[in-house]
Amino acid sequence: MKFKSILIPIITILLAVTVPLGAIAADWDVETTPACSNSIAMETVTDAPDVPHIVYNSSGLKHAYRTGASSWTAETVADGNGDGASFVLDSSGVPHVAYSSTNSVEIKYTERTSGFNGGSWDTQTVQQYEEHKRDVDLPPFYTADPNAVTHQITSYDDISLVLDNTGSARVSYAVNWWCDSTNYPFAAPCSAESTMSLRYRYDDGSPPWTQVLPAAEFDVLGGVDNSLALDSSNNYNLIHYNAEPSGDRWTRFLSTVAGPFPDEGAADTGGFSSIMDGSNDLHISYIFWDKNGTGTHFLRYAKYDSSLSSWSTTDIDAANDLTAPGPTSLSLDSDGNPHIAYYDSGDQELRYASYNGASWNIEASPVTTGQSITELSMALDDLDYPHISFCGTSSDGYAHFLDSDSDAHPDHADNCPVASNHDQAESDGALPGMVAYWKLDVEEGLVGYDTVDNDENNDGVINHADRSTGRVNGGLQFQGDGSVRSELAVKSNESLNITGDVTVEAWVYQDSALPPGTIDTIVIKSSWGWGIQDGYGLYYRNGKVHFFINHFSDHIASAPFSSGEWHHVAGTYDGSTIRIFVDGVEGTSSSYSGTIVHRNYPFTLSGT
């Protein structure tokens, strides 16, 4: 008999969570960050994949990465104040930061010379301090001191950093000017005593960096909430709004490739976040004011289709009045679908919207902050889970979402030798035909490594679980207080979306029996949101352990299971019969034939 084999030989399950079927919901884990961070990025290329990184200003510009629950390792990037930082990690895991140096009134750019925690920081000046004295062409009746300053830079806001197709940095930002309104007539960029202008520069090898915008747009009024995106040829797209001295706010869009923005000139609209995908399609999220309609503010998403040279817009969460423009942050998942974090200033809630290719899902109030959110930034990890950093008026935080909502990928089926004997499961090496093997022997870190040597990456992210002694060497101890989803989550891929013969095995220990009617998963590759009517998995319920195919209660094999001791559990399916074994003894089998269906939810080892 031939089987696909997925071996999880050492899983510790203590203080098992007892969750009534259907009661499992999306879980947001919120913790306090060291200080205000308006920029977050995910590290996925080092030995510790899917680690969030943030930058913040606290007695100097700091870079920190998360090393455990509520634990961050921080380093100083630059002494002195470093405000408004924008932060990216490149494909090699090297951090790049653009920030405002308040000491020198300059825009700085710095990158590490090696990895995210190696080498030194190499810093350059993007924008030097500027002050301008009396224009020699002023009419002679202007008798004020000719050496007096007519206008000067006081500070910078809304820095946006991207890397171009050569890996070089490009930066857009808003310049705050003071202008002498008493002795001199206003000239560009001055239109009032206090004004702002937009700048966009790149590194040409010598400071100051080259100004990109043409003369007609250089020092254009505005720059507030600006967001920069580049296509594959480094053509720029810049969206921002112009804040007039009168208090009016007008949307402006500058692009060398995209057609006119549909909401160009829209009033009281802001919080722009933009990104260009691999097809050179531009995506933008922002808070729109429906001035001539409902009079409310709501989240809007716009996409420019480069192949059709046309825009489309979608109003999201339109029934909820956000009361005022606030920050948004846009990311694209592995399928190219948009995910947006945004702030509801009316209810003081951090909200999250995601698109699955057919419809939008809105987390109405995943994080109720009870305070004003001035900045936020979101990045998706390798499982397409969002990680959000935010700055509040009373506290700063980091929110991590533990759920998935993505479309199906192509299924994959093959026949491999069986690997379901519980003595073989104690072997140090992977068996022939094995798809994945989580030994869980590493003593620290947030990664559960798959030790099968193949072309697939089935390493998983550990959420709310502790390293512990297992049946053989190490294991994972999952939390049992029911407040969080305790799991090792592995992103769905073709190797795990098995459609035919399969074997799933694990060493497990359950501390105590479950109350009647509750369910506790061991291993599951299925979609909770669809009622567990796809995939495969092992779980406890009503004093037994069960193995299911395509439906958790209709197509199952079952066997008695006792708590308080170690057991080897194996479920098998050969295309006609579902079987389960506990310590090598077969339980009650079930006749079933059919292809295993998948909706591409993660593969999880868990205690919930």
C-alpha cells in the first residue's frame, strides 16, 4: 500500500485547550512596543524567518526585531533624534532606513553593510538644510537687509522610502518651510508664513541626492501623507495632498506612467499608501471624504491596470463613518490580493480589511485602542498574516493576526512509501517518500523546522507555544487557557495540498480529558471558515482521537484515547479507506473514496 507521509513525531500537548466546535475565531495578539514606530517590515530570509522589524526614535534612532512574545532586541542606528523613519528590508534581509535628523535639519539614509544584525551602518545625506536670503532681483523699494533669510527649512514629514530595480534607495518627503511674510513677497515655495512642499530624490553617488521631479513640480505645494511607488523601470508614482493655509486639503497625483487619478482634487482625503505589483499595476489605499454624497469618510481602494490603462475604485467599510482622514497601510499577499490596515478615528479602533480574490473581509474592531492613532504600518509574513505597528497618543503597540483567508493553489498528489509505524517515528532521519518532518528539537526561536530535504519550504511559525521536552528529545507545549490560538503554522503549498493517499502521524500527550462535545486539534490542514469540510487532520473529541478526510465528522476513522500518557497516533487514507492507529493498534475504519479538497489554509500543529 502506498501513502503520502507527513510525520510529526514529537508534539507535546499539555493543558489542552477545550474549544467548542465553531467557536474558534480570528485571534489578534497585541503587545506594547519599545516606542512609537511608524514603519514595520518582515524578515523572511534569515535563519529566523517571519520576524517583524521596526524602527523608532527613543534617545536616538533605533532598529529592533522581535525575539519572542513581547521581547525585542534593539540597536542604535543613529545618535540624536531620528524622526519619521521609513524602513524596508531588501531581498537579502539588509535593513534600509530614511529618516529626518532634527539635529542637522536634514534627511538621512542609512543601510547595514551586512545582514539585519551584522556589519555597520552606512549613512548618507539625502536632503541638506536650506535657507534662502533676499533675492537680488527684488525691486529696489524692498529696503530690508539683503542678507536676511527669506525662507528656510524647519523640519520634514511623511518620509517614503522604496528600493529601485538596482537596489538603490529613492525617497520622497514633505518639507516644512518658514517664510518671512513681513519683509518679502512670497515666492515659491512660499504661499504663507508656514507652508509645505514635496521633494523626491535618489542617490546619484554624491550628496545631496538628485532631485527627480521636473521644475514645474519641484517644490510643489503639499507633500502631506505622500506615498511613493516605482514600476519595474523605476518610473515613479507619487500621491499626496496639498494642505492650503485656509485649511482645505486637495488630493494630488504625480505619475510618469499611470493615467489621471480618479480622485484628483478630492477634498479632505488622505492617509495614502501605495504599492506596485509585479505586473506594474498600481494599488492605493486612502480615506475618502464623500463630500457630495453621504458626507462621511470611508476607506477606498484604487487600482491602476497597466494593461488596460484604466483605474478602478472600491469603497470598503463604507457604512462606517471614520469621521476624518487617518493613516492606512497597504500590502499585497502572495496571490497579489490587497490587505489594508486603517484607523477609525470615530470609534478609536484599528481596523483590517483583506481581499480574497472575490470579496472583502473586514475585521470591524480587531484592536480597540481607546486612543488616537497617529501612525501605523503593516507588513505580511510568509503565511500572509498581517503584522501592524502603530503609534498612539497614550501608548504604542504591535498587533499580530493569527488567521488566513486566501484562495486555493493547484493541488498536488503522488504515491510514496508508508511511514506510519510508531517505532519508525522515533528515527532521527526522514523516511523515504516523506513530505514533511517536524522534529521540534531546536531549543529556542519562533520557527519549527521541517527536516525533510526536498525542494519545499515547510518551516512553520510558532505562535503562543513553548519549547518543551517531547517523547523523543524536544517538543512543543501549547497553551491551554483558551485566550489565544496556540500553534505551529505552516503556509499552505502544493506539497501539503495532497489530494490522494496520505499518512499523518504524531507523538502526543494530553494532560486531561476534554469535556463532552469539545474538539482539540492535533494536526489540521483544513479551513475553519468553511466548517472544516475539506483537507485532512487529526483531532480529539468525546474521548477518542479521530482522523478525517474532507469533513471532520462525516468521513472519519476513530480510536479510543487516554490522557496523561504519551501515544503515537497515525491516520492513513489510501483512496478507499480511512484508518487510524493508536500505539500501532487500529481503531474503527471508514470506507470513503474521493479526492481530498483544499482551500489553501495553513497546515497547523496545535493545541486548540
